[in-house]
Amino acid sequence: MEKYEHEYNAEQIQVLEGLEAVRKRPGMYIGSVSIRGLHHLVYEIVDNCVDEALAGYCTQINIKLEPGNIVSVEDNGRGIPVDIHPKTKISAAETVYTKLHAGGKFGGDSGYKVSGGLHGVGASVVNALSEWTEVTIQRDGGIYQMKFNRGKTVESLTKIGESNKTGTKVRFLADGTIFETLDYDFDTLEERFREIAFLTKGLKIIIEDLRQEPNKKSEFHFEGGVNSFVEYLNKNKEKINTKPIYIEKDGEVPTEIAIQYTTAYSENIYTFVNNINTIEGGTHLEGFKRGLTKAFNDYARSHNILKEKDSNLQGEDIREGITAVVSVKVREPQFEGQTKTKLGNSNVTGIVSTLVNDALATFLEENPSVAKAILEKCISASRAREAARKARELVRRKSALESTTLPGKLADCSSKNAEECEIYIVEGDSAGGSAKQGRDRKFQAILPLWGKMLNVEKSRADKIYNNEKLQPVILAVGAGIGNDFDITKIRYGKVIIMADADVDGAHIRTLLLTFFFRYMRPLIENGNVYLAQPPLYKLSKKGMQDIYCYTDEDLENSFKELAEKGIARDSVSIQRYKGLGEMNPEQLWDTTMNPESRILIRVKLEDAVKADQTFTMLMGDEIGPRRQFIEENAKYVRNLDI
Ligand code: 28F
């Protein structure tokens, strides 16, 4: 320990050790030191502003990305208290910035902290991981400021002026020796702040990117709260109830819910606890589903829509086509699950289900035409489910008769070790033929697709089971679909879509991705889905080894390299590949299938909200947005991140 630190009192030394721990193992506090961890710093600071908004004192947050990757966050709340703590002899504000978990300590009992990131570690962690931090507070008639370097106080809180306003402003430069990058992604931050604004009714959030010209600026302010969120999610869908059903209640577990049915078949329920997206669901989601199922069944019974002989509608029937946002505030949330995004607090289930049941019962009584429209859809969903069950059984029985569960067109691999196995899904028989001959049959299986295209956005499960194009895919992957999908049963570690680099290829790619997204989502979440990347060009010249180019940029670079070797552009012949079928088996192996030399793009699911919107738009009815998307994204297919 350095000498001067002995001059501080014991408590102070502990503080310094605390923040040293953060710098030693940053991943423990912010997850990682990648761009995700970097963004986490911003979220931690903004969360403190949101807490102040939830307490009822802050109406606006301004976030700026300044040149040099400095982040500035400002709120118009009460300002962090500046009075001196009698025990530590330092100001409350400095304590918040230098004491590990100061936020958490003030939480729970005092009830102050309800918002907060996954790690909920607060401002001191941001301070510890920043080259410098500067905090300016307006409060009690004054302007106060303090400064830190890598978590250590450089200037204690000092009054630097007078002011009759209140608020807190923090500027920091993340530590470049800790983070892999300091290059914040505006779109990612913007998306998160939009979400926070939806979840915090009335709060205005402004984010600006001043790092380059032209500057960017987005402003989010939703008086409708989660209602506006649901309208945003459904903006490209055809609605059944034009105005979302809104449920709100304060109390032990403050809850805000919006529900809107669409004519689509998928179920989109987004749940949040203290503004954190609980991707794995949990007790609040259970409560919501329970209340929803009960309210609709009770209404259907009492209005004789379900007759005495009819069995109850099942939850999944009632959730067909639903878009809902469920936001709860829980004082001491217990997060469980693989990614700690599943709410565990067991009292929440009953509270939410009672609220949803009561509120919906009232709503349905008061809005009989909406009730009727939704129930009609539920009933036809229930019939379709029954048909799907029969179709599924038929598929099972048929495959049992054929004594193999595998489709006839599949050229399977010899290995049975799913981890090393790959399946190439190929459109067209000629490309399928080349792929079959070119592959390494030990671990590579080929499934050529044929038959009529089905738009899964517009079809229910029974049609999908029976579709001649998708059925072989389901059987080959071997893990079922929908609620029955079981990722532990997949027969291949890599599911690779191989399609031409043209419009038809893009179509089949989109169709299959939509299918995987809607019916085998864990496959995407788990990172098992890939896109093969066939070359666009071949350069050849007598006596020179052929060069394959995968993009136009690749092509230009190759020409440059050749020029350096004294080979002129017009002395080489360029072949532009229009389809996979133009390649012979060896070429296909060398360029697209050989693990040593191929390029595979792994399909990631970073943001389910975005993916849902994209698929709805790409496969849905509205033509305008689709055309716009294709025009905007045509050039960027290489970085496909759904
Ligand atoms: C740009 C970042 O951090 N804003 C904050 C407050 C307001 C209070 C507070 C914060 C409670 C007991 C410490 C004020 N007056 N923006 C921010 N605004 N923290 S952080 O209190 C924190 C603890 O002492 C605040 C009365 N109660 C709370």
C-alpha cells in the first residue's frame, strides 16, 4: 500500500481497497470490458437519474457523447445530497462515488433505489473504471463540484458558485487501459433509452452524439408509458383492439401493463422488473399469464361463448397474436436463471394475476365488441392447435412407419456427435447435388429444399407441420418446434443456410430465419444458426492460383494486391457467380464448405424487439416499410445481426 494512504482514517483505506477491487476484476461488476461493459457505465449513471425520476423529482435527462468519447449525463432532480456524513467526514455525494455498493446500501430499507442495472453497483464502479470523473451538483442554492482520477478523489466536493436550480451532472472518460474500446454505439444506447422512456411515463430523455459531424439527436418522451411501448411494437401489424388495454396499479408491487391483440399468430410478451428486461420471465410473467387465462375463460363461460360441454381455452390459445408489456417494480428483486433475468420473488405471481384478472374482467364487461373479437381469435387458435396436434401425430406416425425420422432428401453425415455435425440447408436441386458431392460426409449433412414456399408469419403451426418445404427441416433438426422444441435434441451443432447471393436467395434466407425465430428460437439464441457465404467472384489467369472474392471490397483489394505483383487488372478474367449451381463440387467445398477456408456468419439475437419488428415487416402485408428496409440494408447483409 502506498505511504500517503496511511494518513487517511481506517474507513477511508477500506474505501480505496474497495475500488481497487473493481479495477482488478471489472468483469465481476459490469459483466465484461467489451463494448457491453462500456455501455453499462452509461446505464449505471442514467439509472441514478431514473431513480430520481421514479421518486418524483426528475423530469428530464440529457445524455451527450462528447468528442474524445467523454460521456455527459445530466438530470434536473434534487441533486445528490452535499452535506457531510458525520462518521466518514466526507460529503454524501463523495460517499456515493467512492464507496462500493453505496447505492445498494441506501436501497432496500430506505426504499430509495428501485431502478438499476443487472449488477446494480452504481456510481462508484463507474468512477473506479474511469480515467477521470467530474460531478457537478446544484442544490441548496449552490453549485458544488468534485473530481476523481481512476476512482481516487482529486478534489473533494467544493462550492464553486451560486444557483437556484437543482440537479446532478456527471462527466466521465472511461479508462482506455481497462476497456477494449471506448467507441460507444449510438444506436444501442438510443434503443435502451427509448425503452427506459417507455417504461418511465412522462420522463423526457434526450441523447446527443457530438463526436462527429453531422451530430445526432434523439428525444424520447411518452405520456402513454407502456401503452406507447405496445403501440410502437405493433406499428407494422394489423390490430384487433385499436387502443391497447391498459392496467395500472401502485401498491406493494407497482405494476403497469398494456395489451394489444394483432391478427398475427406469434406471442410477444415483454416483461420488465425495475426497468430491466427479464428475458427469462419469472413470477410476474406467470402471474400475467394466469390472470389473462382466467379472465378470458370466465368471461367466455358467463357469456355462453364457451358451452358447458366445451373444455377451457388454453393459455397459448389466449396468447395467440398478443403483444404485451408487463412492467413491475419490486423492492428487493431476486434474479434467477442462466442470465439472471428471471424474477424469482414468489409473492409477485399472485399480486399480478389478481390484478390482471380483476382489471380484465371489468374491461371485457365494458367492451363487449373487443371481447368478442379477441375470443373469436382464441377459439380459432384452439381449433388450430387441435389440428396441429393431429398433424404432429401424423408426422410422428409416418416417420415411425418409415422406421426413420429422417426426410428422404437428406444426405446425412456419418457422425452422430451433434456437436461436430453440421447441416447445410440448400435451396435448389443442382446446388444440393454439388454440395452432396463436395462435402465431408463424416460431419456434413445436406438437405436440399424443394416445394412450395410458406410464409410462416401468416400461418399457424398445423400448416407448418404439413408444409412440404419445412417438414424436412423440422425432422432433420430433430428437436420439435414451438413449445415442444427441445434444444438438447438437436442433431447438428451448426445449422447452415446456404443460398444464392441474389433476390431469391435472400427470400429463402428470410423465410428460414423467420421460421427459426418464430418456431425454434432457442436455436438462434444459442448461436446454432449460420449463413454460408459463397463467393461473388473468381479471378483466374494462366499459371496463377484462382482467387475467390466474397464482396466487392474483397475484389478491389485483390486487384490492388495483384497490381503490386505486377499483374494488370485486364489480364485476369473475372467470373461473377450468379448461383451456387455454377460451382462444381470441389469449388463449392473450397470456397463455402471447408471449415479451414469458408466464411460463416453466425446469426445473433441481440434484440428480440428489433428482430420481431424486422420479421413482421419483411414477411408482413405492408409494402412500403419493406421496400425501405431492403434499400437501406441491401449493402449491409454481411453484418447481419437480427
Ligand atoms: C447524472 C447522474 O446521479 N442523480 C441523482 C440523486 C438525488 C438524491 C440521491 C441521487 C440518498 C441518501 C445518498 C436527493 N435528495 N445523476 C444522478 N440524484 N442520489 S443520484 O440520494 C442518494 C442517497 O444519501 C437525493 C434527497 N434524497 C435523495
